[in-house]
Amino acid sequence: MTRTAVLLFTRDLRVHDNPALAAACRDADRVVPLYVDDPARASNPNQRRFLLESLADLRRSLRDLGGDLVLRAGDTAEQVAAVRKETGADLVVCASDAGRFAAATLERLGEDVHVTPGPAVVEPGRLLPSGGGDHYKVFTPYWRAWSQVRWRPTASEPDGLRVPDLPDSHDLAPAEPTATDLPPGGERAGLARLDAWAPGSGDYGERHDDLAGDRTSRLSPYLALGCLSARAVAEDPRVSEDFVRQMCWRDFHLQVLAAFPALTDTPYRKGADDTWDADLTALEAWRTATTGVGIVDAGMRQLHAEGWMHNRARLITAGYLVKTLGLDWREGAAHFAEHLVDLDEANNWGNWQWTAGTGNDTRPNRGFNHERQAGRFDPEGAYRDRWSRA
Ligand code: FAD
């Protein structure tokens, strides 16, 4: 009997090392590649531009393999059900993911869905702390366990794709980005970025906090939508252990989100002080890069221009909002979420809670001094100069 599988792409917009694609090709004779543009999925105009480019790139790759990509707009579960009916598919394959949207969608897709490994290097729930609990709450022991466990094998890339008569695609709404200097989306662009950056990345450990040096990989938008496989990047022989350790933070936050889906609006740490001021003028100044604090305004200008901000600047701007101004981390996270081309639920809200002291920081009450941070990580003021104007 011929088996037909709907292969639902989500945050795995690539053909290399894609477990869902490999499983669909292995378990079915014919595959219906599908992406559903679901308005319930958190995103923003900058990430949308990147997403549309990534989908175009994926479609090209699937066409090269003899297939295509069906694009639909609407509720994911409803669209999957419709495409299933239209193609007579007997199987749905998609990657796992964490967070309220992903969990609710997976549940609504029903029990007969084949769920494959998702965006993490090590799947959430696979590593459990020896002292008990369903996830790690502290990074260092997680990193120790993570770096010792065997990672999943590479998913094989198909050399061809057999598709049935495919249903029509919907036109997806165009993107109207707010940032002017966005990276190109897609698997090809991601692999090119990795190839350009990795060979010279030996000084990542010493220089990744150098704001003006801009020495980090800038792979985050590609990792957020799965244009790159996190496992393949972490296993790349050209990258250093310091870099791999940073990648591990991504898995750490994802396993926290999987265990605590309310991370986006509820303090993670029981008993955390979650009272904040409501100074709307100060909040607006922070949002519009007009606080008068050079290092903070520089970071916010980079965010608005590139839809991306250096990690150290994210820590400084976030620390200034929550610890210096005493304003609510939810407001800061929401503003970042409106602009970040690499928006990732676990990383954005996990890091905001970490900074606010309501999350996984083992020293939640530590102070924060933006002048000291500026002196240490932008000693010549070159980052502030670069972003001194909007
Ligand atoms: P590199 O230094 O080259 O690191 C490689 C990869 O490791 C990154 O692409 C990312 O996937 C992962 N990584 C690095 N640092 C972290 C970290 N602290 N936490 C989790 N993963 C990490 N990252 C996002 O991808 N999306 C977000 O929405 C996001 N929001 C953030 C909000 C705040 C307040 C803070 C402090 C950090 C946030 N980060 C977020 C984490 C980090 O700032 C970015 O991943 C990093 O700046 C991306 O640049 P890069 O790819 O050059 O990083």
C-alpha cells in the first residue's frame, strides 16, 4: 500500500540534517511538504521578512529534489487536516518544539503524528538532574551533562522526493520590516554565513564580549528558524568549545520552556520579587533609545537598525531596564520581540527572566552597573560611536 505523509515544516526550514524530512522520506512513499503561516505563532515584521526568504529558499531546495513546498495561511491544525484530506495522506510528520503555541498545536494535531527531534542539540527532557525534577534549573551542571551525552546521529538528506498531486498554495502576506539592515534568510545564506565565520572563530572565547569587535557568529536568526541545524553547527570541527558552550545555553532555555511554558509571562523562580515600577516616560525613553545613557541607547539603535543586538548589549540594555530603572521585564521582552530577527521564545523570555532575577540566575539579586559594563566591553567607545545616531 502506498503511504503518503504530510511533512509539516515548522522551525526546521532546511534540507540538511532534518530529522522530520528524513523520517517522512523513510516511512512514506510520497511526501507532501507543507508550511503553515499561523498568525498565532509569535513573530514580528523583521523576522517575517527573514521567514519569507527562508521559505523561498526551502521551496527551491525541495524543487531541486523533485518536490515542492505547499504554503498555507491559517490555523496550523486546521490546515494540516485540510491538506491531509486533499491528499489522502495517512501520516503527519513534524519536529518537536517547546512553548505554549507548539504544545497546543502538537496536541491538536492528534495522536497519530510522528514527532521527530526538534530545534535542540539534545532534546528537552532527555537530560534529568540526578537530584530529581523534570529539567535542569542551573546551567553549569546542565552543560556538564549536555557535553557528555551522545547527540543524535545526522539525519540523512534525501536524494529525491516523491510527491503526489499537490494541493494549491496560499499567497502569504508580505513582510514590512522596520529594520533596514537585515541578514538574508534561508538555509543557503545560513550555511554561507557559517562558512565565512567559522574558520576565523578561534578567538571566540576571548573576544565574544567585545562589543565593537563584533566577533560573534550572527547565526542566531538561522538557528531560530532552523535554517541551520544546531546539532550540525555545534559539531562543526571549525568551532571552539567556548562557542559550543554558548550554544548549550540555547538548549538550556529550551528545556526550561518545555517544563515551564508560562515563561513568557510568569516568574519562573518561586518566591521571586516580581514588583516593578510603572514609569511610562522612562520606558518610552528606553524603547526609543533616548535615555541619554550612551551604551544603552547604542544597543537599542542597533536593535532598531539591524533587528539584532550583540549579546553583551542585550544584557546591558535589559539590565538597565530592570535593575536600574526597576521596570517590568515583560515590557522589555515585548519590545525585543517586536524587533528581533532572531526572536526565539525560550531565548528571549528565558534571558529576560535571567536578567530580571526572576529566572535561572543563581545570583538573582546581583547589582548592575552599566558604566562599568561600558568601560569593560567598549573601552574605546567605538560601539557607542558606531551607534551614536539613529
Ligand atoms: P553567538 O555568540 O555566535 O552564539 C551562537 C549561538 O548560541 C547563538 O546564535 C544562539 O543560538 C546561542 N546563544 C548564544 N548566547 C545565548 C544565550 N545567552 N542564550 C541562549 N542562546 C544563546 N537569542 C536568540 O536567539 N533569540 C532571542 O530572542 C534572544 N533574546 C535575548 C534577550 C536577552 C535579554 C538576552 C540577554 C539574550 C537574548 N538572546 C536571544 C541570546 C543571545 O543574545 C543571542 O543568541 C546572540 O546575541 C545571537 O548572536 P550570535 O548568533 O552572534 O551569538
